[in-house]
Amino acid sequence: MPFADRIRHCNSYDPARAVPLLAGEHRVGWLRRDNAELLKRHGKVFALKRNSVRLKVSGNCEKVSRAVDGVVEALVGDGKVPKWRNETFDVAPRWGEKPLFRLDRGAVPFFGVRAYGIHLNGYRRDPGGYSLWIGQRAKNKQVSPGKLDNIVAGGIGNGHGAAATLAKEAEEEAAIGPELISRAMPAGALTYRMETKLGIRDDVMFVYDLELPADFVPVNSDGEIAGFELMPLSAILERIRTSADFKFNVNLVILDFAVRHGVLRPDDPEYLDVANGLHRPLD
Amino acid sequence: MPFADRIRHCNSYDPARAVPLLAGEHRVGWLRRDNAELLKRHGKVFALKRNSVRLKVSGNCEKVSRAVDGVVEALVGDGKVPKWRNETFDVAPRWGEKPLFRLDRGAVPFFGVRAYGIHLNGYRRDPGGYSLWIGQRAKNKQVSPGKLDNIVAGGIGNGHGAAATLAKEAEEEAAIGPELISRAMPAGALTYRMETKLGIRDDVMFVYDLELPADFVPVNSDGEIAGFELMPLSAILERIRTSADFKFNVNLVILDFAVRHGVLRPDDPEYLDVANGLHRPLD
């Protein structure tokens, strides 16, 4: 089942290899055990037990963030966190709640905190079926260089909501202006948890659909996309089935598009594993 | 979080109160422990262990079905299965695979085997927003009498696929003919597992959307629906939030419609729990 393989690839997380990161009564991250070990020398900020790591610093968001930043600084120095991204993500007990602290994006997989992003399916509906505008990621991207991507995608930085992030990224990544992006329709949330070289990605992708006019051509202005191509959805699905050309999580976004728009159909034996597998529980 | 409460209600299953029903190398059902005890006197068909029940009969589908039917007969006699429904569901290791046996619909919750159904959102898109045609279930229905329901819904009986079941039920329940129902779009699968008086419901709902013409009015011909009403989606959502007027699982189907059509939106703090909670893993 090749479609299900793409989903499995994004859910390579193995609970036996990780311990929870606790803050007060909340579980806010998952630390791979080797990463947890590295926090031993930061005993003022983190308390290690056999099966958990606890954040010891309490207080307001600024105070906790400063303490964690000190640890991140050391991890960057040791090469355990690749580099500062100078963009912070909120770390909250749940979506929509007040953040306990803010964490540099570069350290998010190290601590395995849940990260939220937006993905836009920019599509056209022609007599022959759906086509999607697909971007090719720049060769110098840190994550998945050169891979195929949605027309617009991006992480939700601290204090920004989903809709605001979508509008900002749409403008920068594809020259989709405010009027056009206001027609984008939110269509659900996909979830996966994946072990990577850096740690654990515990990701939520808010997906949006936008039907694009026939004369629209995306133009990238932030250097993150090398080029765009309009591809028939049938060809995209075939490529997802037979190659790893698409960025790992973009496979999921496009499979979800095909499920929601009736291109994959229930009487296909693969259907249920795909439709269900895109939604890992938020435990 | 009232929307999430509707989802929780459909996921009342507690693993501590159930044991797996095994057939060969497959887990094909979940028996509540009190129901499992009742199988002790059917030792030729089922082998009880402390934490599982195993189907002992093997062979072709007809042979196994006959053996299980003998047990169902006794359970109906004892009032543990309410009655024969004279409609059988396939029991297979997975969706789309060959059935190991067939089980009368009346006994499906007793054994906790996975059941598959279709639900249709019959909607209109007017300038003021979406409206859905909603049915009221007949007062003599065994399950959820008098509750509000989708315009069309039904279980997938043995050997029938999802699309064929949709077409048949659309004709019988709402006088939606073959041409109109052929425009219905499959849009995903919702899953839940719920303990009921009878046992455990382990349900998959294949959801379809159908945009209905302004002059279309549904007419029921099988006596299962007392009447239909066209309701604004905003009013339906308010009623879901504040009442138990809708059949338990229909709440989920309509919440999913609201998520997929951008009526519920990501920046709502409830959004993620709803969008994710509609998809229980297929374990």
C-alpha cells in the first residue's frame, strides 16, 4: 500500500525511544532519550528522571523562555541544535491556550514540542479534473531541499494565528495578494509524529484550499521556492505513489485533498487507511 | 467544549471493560466482558481465555457464518441480542478484504465487530450560507427513535460497496434518483468506538456531500423518516452545541461538514479537538 507508506513514514515515532517533557501539570514535548541525556548538565532548568524530564523554571513566559534559551545556546554550541532560526514558536498546553514559554524554531524538534503550520492547496478545476500548483523547494533549504511542496506552507510563529500566517506566507511565497487569499477555505487539520535526526516532530498542519483563476501564475519573492509548476492531480498522485519527490508531509496534504474532493473513493481498499491515517490522535 | 463533548460521547469505549474477539491471526471484534461470559456455553464455537475470546470454527465463510448464527439464535432467545435484523454485515480483517464470516446486523454490537455505513450531507449553498436537509427518524426505529438525522444514511450490508449502498438508500430514504446521487462526492471517513447497552459499536462512516437543487424536496418511502426540514447550518451547529436532538453519530458527520467547508475555522480554540477527534485510529 504505497499511499499508506507515505503516512507511515511521517509516523515513525516510537514511544520506547522517547520520554515526556513536563511543565507543571502539562506534557509539552517528547524528548528522544539521547537528547534528554544532554539536559543533565542543565540541572537548574531541567530535572531528569528515568522516564521523564521536567522543566524546573516557572514564572511568566518571558522568564521561562530566557531560561530555556540559555540551554538552547549551549546545545547550538555543541552542535546538537543546528542553529538559531531567530523565529520563535509558542509552547502551550493546547492549541489556542496561553504559551508557557517560547522556543526558537531551530530547537523545536530537539524538545519535540508540538508545532503548528499552514499548508495551502492552490488548485484549478478544469474539465479534465483537478490540477495543483506545486513548488520546488530551494536547494539551500535546511529541511527537504529540492523537494516538491504545496504552493504555500509555513510554520505559525509566536502570537500569529493560522489565518494571519497563511496571508503572510501567501504573499511572500507565491505573490497571492490579500483579496485572493481571503477566498481560501480552511478544510481541516492533519497530524503526525515523526522521529528525525534532530529529535521528534509533533506536527499539526492546518490545510486550506484555494481555487485559483486560470490566468494566475505564482511568483516567489522570498527565495525559498526555486520554481512552480501546474500539475494534474492524477499525475501528482502517481508520483506520490511511486517516488519520494514530494516533501514528506506534503504527501499527506495532497492525499487529504484527494480524499476530500472525491478523487480517492471509499470502495478502493486503500481508502480507509489513507482517510483515517492522516489524523494521529493528539495525545 | 460542547462540540468535543459530542465526540467524546461517541468514544465512550473503555478498553478495560472489553476483550478482543480473535479469528485466526486477526482481531475482528471487541466483546464487553459480560457479553464474553455469555459465550462460555458455546464452547464448540468460541474459546474463552481471561483476556480474549477466540473463534474456534474455521473453514469457508458459509460454514463459519452458520456456526456463529447458531450462537446468535441462542442469544436472541435469551434476550441478549434484541432480535434478528435479517440483514448481514461482512466480518473481514480489514476494509476491502474477503469476509471471514457474515453476521446478522442485530448481533453486531454484541460482538463489537467493525460496521461500515454511509452518511450523506444533502446541502444547499445560498447567499446567507449553507443549509442542510435534515430528517427526523421515525418513532419506531430501534436506534435513536425521533432523533434528527442526515438526509440519507445506512449500513453497508454484505457484498455491497459504499457507492451502491448510498444509491440504494438515497432512493428509498429521500427519493434521490440515480442521476442526482451520481453527483454525490465522497469526502472522507469518520470513526468512533462507543459502548452501548448492547455491547460495543466500532463504526466507520463514509461521508458524502451532495449539493441539491433549490427545487428539490426529499420524500421518504421506506417509513424510516417521519419528515424532512431544510435547516441553516448555523442553526444546526447551535443545536448540536446545546442539545442532544441529533442522533449521536450524526453530530460528528455535521461537525466534519463544517470543518471541511470552512465554517469552523482554525483560530477557534475548539477547532483542533473537533477536526482531529472525528478520526479514531483503526486499532
